[in-house]
Amino acid sequence: MNPPTKKRWQRVDGVLLLDKPEGMSSNAALQRARRLFSAEKAGHTGTLDPFATGLLPLCFGEATKFSADLLAADKTYEAEALLGITTDTGDSEGAITATQTVMATAADVAAVLPRFTGDIQQIPPMYSALKREGQPLYKLARAGKMVEREARVITIHALELLAFALPRLRFRVRCSKGTYIRALAEDLGKALGCGAHLVALRRTGVGDLTLETARSLSELEHLPEAERPQRLAPVDHLIASLPAVVLGTSAAQRFCHGNPVSPPLAEGLALSGKIRAYAENLSPENLLGVGTLHPDGLLWPQRLLATPLPHPG
């Protein structure tokens, strides 16, 4: 009997927009995708609960250097809440804690939605990964320990009712980092006087990234291994919303050595903030990294790619 073949990892650089299935943790989805691409290095840009489905951007190789840029990005979700029933987790995976008669109408729902837009206070749920004295809250909750949680300010940029048919309502929300949609569903139920819990959650957007070009694990598994890299977006896909500059050969060399440079500023380019820098042209393979443009016009390197330096020619 031959010993099992050892997995051979390789350098893979790019971004996979994954449509995560229900019932799988974000880390499990990451590791499964990583094996499909035999990628040496991989990371994600923020987790989705196992209960949730939808957009999970995964980074391979050099793209991992920009994964933090999406942690603070706004998120868009489509969710479904069941009115009249509350659970200890705020979703359908928890135990039922109370039931109430639902008397709400579509007009009632429309009337309460504006209360939950803009900057609002939200108390994080006990079943969350937030830590108290080094212990995740969900572990304390499973042990039967409840602790006080301080309300945090979050921003709901848009909240739209998609469908309402008692006792269910579907809504779309675009929100800031740190928003718990389970808690939002519970708060909507409280405002309607009947309680509620989340029964479905699908993330459709992370920053400027959407589900439109996302791939499923099943789709990737059925592709020949040689065709899978074609499903990856380039490294700069994660930072495409940043303004860009093209550096000449000399400036590109200085930039890659960690030195500030004076970039050619295109008309309308902001005088400060994050900038993506390229050598020669804006082709993804010429990405050098991200810098911070200071008011004095100097672009200071912030995160650089491990790419060959351009040679004078």
C-alpha cells in the first residue's frame, strides 16, 4: 500500500469571491478553497456566521496584504425575520425563549424602519465572538453566564422592506462594520411589540464587491484544477475603489525600497489619503502596493507587494 501523497502547496496570488454555503464556518470555507487552489497562503476579509450564506471574499498570497482594507468596509445583507418568536441566540439555531401573538401590519413595519436608520445604539448579542476577560461571549452564554454588554454606535445606511407576509418579513440592510443583523431583527421585533428572530441571512455586498461574480465551492470542485485560477480576480480587486497613480521607473524603485516619492497627480485626485501605486501602467500585474499621500504631495509606502523591482529601460 502506497503512503498518501503529501499535499504540494504553491504560490497563488489573487482574490476569490466565494458564495459561502449555509452550515459552514468561514474558516472551514477558507481551508476548503485553499486546498482547491493548493495555495500556500490564504486569509479572509471578515467572517460570516455558519448560519449565513453569501459573499465571503478570500485572499490568496499577496492579496492577504490588503484583506484588512475590507474589515472596516460597509456590508449589505438580505435577511428574513420570523415575528412572534424569540430565541436565546437571536436566530433559528437557538432555543425558543418566548412566543407572542403578531398583530403587526405592513404599515406598522414601514413606520418603525426609520427608527433603525442612521447612527443608532446596538447592544451586541451574547452569542457573539466579542470577548470579556479573554473569553468569547458565546462560550459564556453556553455556560449559562449572562454579562452586561455596553451599547455601541453603528450606522445603518439603508434599511428596506422587501416583503411582508405574516409572520415573516424580509429586509435589505446596508450597514457599518460591527452591526449584528440578529440584534437588528430582535430590535425590530421589540419595536413591533411581538419579538422576532432571524431565520435567514445572506450577505450580498462587502464594500464595492458584490455577489454577481461570486463562485461556489461546488462549482470550483467540478472544474479541472488548471481552470480554477481563471476564477480568481487580481490582487488589486480588493482596493479598486482607491485612486491610483502610475510611477516612473526611478520613482517606482524608490517606492519599493520604502522611500516617499512625488507621484504625478491626475486631475481630481485627492490631496491626501490612501493611493494604489503601479509601475508603467494600471495593469494588475504592475501593482506595487498602497501608500498614503500626504498634504505635502509625498506618497509614503504603506503596504508593498513582493514583486520584482522595475528595471531602467
